[in-house]
Amino acid sequence: MLTEEQTVKAFEIMTDYFYRAGVLYSTSETGEGYLAYWEKKTKPAVCPALHMVKRFLCELPLKASLAVMQNGGEQYAKIFKKEQNYIAVSMVVVLREFQGKGFMHRVLEQPFAEAEKKNIPCVLDTDTLLKVRKYICCGMKLCGEKKLKHGISLYTMSYNVPAGKRGCI
């Protein structure tokens, strides 16, 4: 488990990576909410990734770095093994003062629209059942659960593309 300070540092490092990689987006210039997403088939930029790894290793203890760098890629590979491509959402943030006002829907509009346009799933992982319920209200479906250490679960969600198009596998 990470300390609160390590969690904040890890979030800062990942946000910096998303920005450098060009996959960090905002709802508007006001910045009510932010998200990071990309297509699976898109190759990640090497320099931002190396910079992120270096920062993790220099700014966090090794054990914390390894805990953070584990992701849901293995879960996606199992659930979406037949998919050639999908939209992967890695970070969804709605600033506290805008929570409860529909901004999560606005944050997710762009990746959902891209998924519909390309007829591919939009997927993300989350770590609490409260967030699962919020994503379901935004039109997503729970597709999988992976048990992690310390009784924590990682829940994989998929965007429910409207009738006649692909949904959760």
C-alpha cells in the first residue's frame, strides 16, 4: 500500500507523463475535469515514458514505484482479446467543486464519441464500487474484476455502445 504522500507523487508523475505524451484532455478552458485516453493500437511516445519511469525510480521508493506501475493491461488482454483496438481511458478527474454536477459525463463524452465513431469499445479500470456505480450511470458496463493484494479489487468497465453496435464482450 502507498502512503498518501506517495499516492500524490505518483499521480503527479503520471499526470506529467500524460501531458508530455499528448493524451491529457480537459472539459474546457475552465478545467472542470480532466482525462487521459488513447487508442490501444497507438504506440506510446518513448521519451515521455522513459521520463516517467526515471521519475518513479528517483522520486518514490522502489516498492511503491513497482506497485504503481502495475496496471490493468493484463485484465484488458483477457477481456478484450478478440478486439483489434479499443479506447483506453487511464485517468478521469472531476475537480471537487464540480462534482455532482454532471461533469463526469462531460469528461467521458470525447472518448465515448471516438469509440462510437470507430465502432470500438472504450475501457477503463477503477478501484471502488462507488466509482463503478458512477461509471454505470455514465453508460458503462462492468466487464471484469481482478483481486489485488490487501483485499483491493480492480474493476474493468466498458462503454455500452448504443444498440446495433458493439458492447461489452
